[in-house]
Amino acid sequence: MGSCIRRVGNLTGRMLDNKKRYLLFPNSLDRKPRSFDAGAGHRAMRAPASPLSIAYSESAAGPAAAGFNVIGYASGNLGLGVYARSVIDSILARGFPVAVLDLDPGYGRKGFESRHEALFAASADALPHAINCFILPPPALGEAASEYPSLLSRPGVLNAAFCMWELPQVSELWHPGLQLFDALAAGSPFIRHSFEFSLQDAKVIDAPLFLPLRGEVRADRQRFGLADDGCYCITSFEPLSDERRKNIQAVIAAFKLAVAAAPNLKLIIKVNNAAPRGAEHRAVTRLRDAIADVPGARIISDTLPHAEVLSLFASCDIYVSLHHSEGYGLGMYEAMQLGKPVVATGWSGNMAFMDHTNACLTGYRLVPVPLWRGGSVYTSIGYSSPVRWAEANVEDAARWLATLAASPELRRTKGNAALEAITGYQKIAQRAEFLDELQALLREKRLLDPDSACLAHYLPLALQLRAQHAQRERSVLHRTVRKVQKIFR
């Protein structure tokens, strides 16, 4: 037993070290963390050259609106890339100046979308504006603070974190990194509540995503090998975002129950970034095994441009997501935008734009998030109180799938209601009122706390962040080992 506990402890330690860094700098997992001494930190956090300092001083004195720096995966083929591009589009639509630092999400996912390329800055030092928008997951924010200290510590700036997060609480490991930011922008009420019930004195603002369709989206069943007489339900996921959270196995189970009553029903599982390291991800291999004996189910793992993914969604009849938890639910949103009925877990971020009038919602029960999930960030490690997520009612989902497959009229009715709901949601999101709130917070900060971003204030916080991370990791590791010991006793 002792060797088993030591092994779990070692694995836990590696996971805690890795999960802080893999989402921001995936290629950094093979390198050792950089040293961080006070002298080096002081040199790194020196204020920028005089032209920028003068610009901030002038902005503070006058009423002119500030511009925005967006730091994120702006060209990336992942959900956070879509989020970054949405924020950039909103800033441009409102007429504010914007510059972009395009980060590499790793695994060949950079450079997928180039429409904002003219706005890209060569480095963090070249970002000229007064409001920094970091569009990153919570585990990556502490690393961002230590990677770009001079950007966060410029005088007269506002630092905002735009996060997608999928659990109702935020791990205590990430609290110090989150609390370095002046504001937290939440893409859904679920994320807002997660921040507000986890953090002390957090300034959280609503920032709904504006995601208009770009150009005409056409269904093309022949392109994707879909039979004309089949009723196709589709689900989608990204292996690097954890297929267990997406709960694809529950979708397969619901399909197997439904197809007995609706023989024309077919299942498509669309996988994005199926081979991130050149070889097929083990999550995709597991799914291939799971559907090997399921007639009518297939996986589409080709890497497709976003327009073709939407064409695939439009070619299908139903979208299904039996997720444990979502921060937002991009696939569901896009399907509704295309006028498709959506069968979904009635819980978490998707409820920002879903209700029983416009979606086919399943019941659920709240269950504990597992203690141990390999290298996933979706674990109960790092929480002093229990954290739970939803287990969708598979029987509810199967009944919805069978009923929709049998009734083209019901599919049209639910699809039209979905489209109407998303159209109304988009009208609100298009206003991008969160940009006005960030401008107001910048003015407030300059008026009431003008020295808060200076080097003397920021450096101790950065050093404290590093120390707190180390202490929390040791504490979490000890608690985990104790839990494992109890299991084996």
C-alpha cells in the first residue's frame, strides 16, 4: 500500500505542477519552470519606455476612451480562440482601438484563423493600450502574470481576465492568480456565480459572447456522407478539453436506447483536434471502441475550417449535449443559431440562452466531481468544500431523441424557437456593454487608486503569488495522500 500511496502522491504533484501551465503554454510541459528571484522580477517589471508612459498620463487627464489589448489564442482552433475573436469583433464594432497578442495554444492549433492578423503585435511590449484583456482559462492566469509582469504592472492600466470555466466553484489553487486582476469578465451567469461564490471582493462583469454567423451556411449531406432518409443527431467535443466532462458516453447510451424506437436515427460524433500530438488522442480511441458495435454511429475526426463545421451541423437534424458542466456551450449555441433542436443537460452555462421553450432539456442529478482524473483540471482537488456537477438523465435524452426523430414537424418547431431565442440573445450581446464597464473601471482606478499598478505594489503580489502556489500545492498534495490512505485502510 505504501508504494501505491507514494505513486499517487508523485502523480498528484506532477499534475498540480503541470495543470497551471499546460493551457497557456502547452509546449512548456517538457521544460523546467524558470527561476523567479526578486532582482530578475524587478528588472522584468520595469515600466515601459517613455512614449507609452506619456500616453497613459495623457489618457488619465482627459475624457478620451482607452483602447484595448487582447491577449489570447486569437488565431487558435479551440473554443477560447472563438471567445478571443468574439471579444476582438465586439471592440472593433464599438470603434475602440485594439491590438492583439496572439498566443500559441500548442498542438498545432495556432494560425487557424487569420482575419485579425493585421492587429497582431510582435510582443507584449508592443501592446499600446490601457486596458488589458487576458482571454485565458483560470489555471493559466497565474502563469500569465509571471510571464508578462511588465504588461500588467504598467502605470494607469486596467487588467481584466476573460475566463471560461465549467465548474460551480473555482479551485483555491487559482485564487491568487485571479485576484491579481482588476476585473473578471464572465461569458455566462454560471461563470459569474462561480467567481462570486469563490473569490473575495471580485469585480465581476457580464460579457455575453456576440457570435454572428459569417456568410451563408449551407447544409451538404453529400459532402459528409449522410443519407437523405436518415435523421442525424450530432454531438461534438475537443479531447484536450476533457471528453469525460462532455460526457460523450452518455450520448452514446441515450442513442442506443432511442434507436430501438426510431430506427432511422443516426449518430455523428464530431471531434476537433483528434490527433494533437500527431497520433490519435486516447479519448478518440476510447470512443471508437465504444461505438464499434453500435450500428448507425460514426466519428468524424477530420480537422475542418469553422465554416465547414457549421455546414456539418446544418446537415444534421438534432444537436445533443449531455455534458456534466459547461461554462457556455458553444456547440449548442451554434446549432440553435442554425435553427436546430438541441437536446441538452438543463444545467450550467448553456442556460444563459436555453430554457424549456427553445430547447429539449433533460433532467439531472448533482454528483461529486471525481477526486482523481489523471491530468485533468476538472477534479475535486483544490477545493476545501465538495464540488459537484450534473449527471444528465439518459432516459430523458433518449425519449427526446426518439420523439424528434419521429416528428419532422416537432424538429421544425423546436428549431424555429431555438433560432428566435438566439437572435434575441445576440441583440443584447451585440451591444458589448462590458466594454463601457471596463472603461468605467479604468477611470475609477485612476481616480481612486492611481498607484495600484506601480512596480512597488505589484512586485510583492507577484512574489506572494508564487509562494502561495507552492504552499497550496503542498497542502493539496498532503490532503490527497491522506484521502488515498483512508481508501486503502
